[in-house]
Amino acid sequence: MFIILKVKEEEEIGGNKMKLTGFRRANGTVGIRNHILVIPSSVCASETAARIASHVEGAVSVPNQHGCCQIGADLNQTIKVLKNLGKNPNVAAVLVVGLGCEGVPTKEVAEEIAKTGKRTEYLIIQECGGTLKTEEKGVRIVRKWHKKYHCLEERK
């Protein structure tokens, strides 16, 4: 389960007390943002991921020009980057979107991110019945998360 605790840290820097308001994540890390991230696992899913994020205030998508036709260390680096984007403590929840034929294992990326305790789901465009159905389903998921995590930001 994803748990968010509001934290305030005070630290003295150069004689001045500084306060930090943030979000403690289930794995103990602290972020100062509460983004909902939509990650495309390949270039072929990038537009769908961007469209999902564009429908929900506060949701962001990152472009990905890779994920297909990669092998070896190149593919492994792409997978590592995508996983670590989702693990970032400034991210509250992650939706990973894949086409279904890319080299990057969409489900594996989502499962690795979920180990941090974040709310994480994945969608495969070919399994959802195309881009429009994937977009519709993704927007429903992200809107649900927005209701949960956006209200936490407003209480800062």
C-alpha cells in the first residue's frame, strides 16, 4: 500500500533555519513534488502516454525515443533509466504504457517501480485494443490517482 506522510524538516544552513515540506514515500525517501508520471516504454507508446498525461492536471509524461530495436547494454540502459524515473521520490504514482512488441518489458518496469511502494500500473496498447482505448483507460487510472494525490498537495 502507498503511504504518504507530510514531513517538515528544519536544518540550519549558514545561520538560517530552512524548512522543507515534502512527501515521505513508503520506502522512506522524501520528495518535494507529488507528480503522477506516465512512462512510455518505447517510442511507439510515447504519443499515447503524452495524451494520457495531457488530460489530467499535474500528470506528466516523459518522452522516450528508445525501447525498440535495442540489444545488449543499450537496451539494459534504457530499462534502467525508465525504472529509475519511476522510482524518483518526487513521483507519487506511475503508469507505464507499452505497445506490446518493444524490447523493454513494460510489466517488468512497472513491477520494479512498484517495489518502492508507489501506486503503479501498466497498460499494453495491443492488449487494450488500440491507442484510443488505451488512452481512455489510462486517463481513468490517472484521474483516480489525481484525486488522491492532488488533495495532499493542497494541504501543504
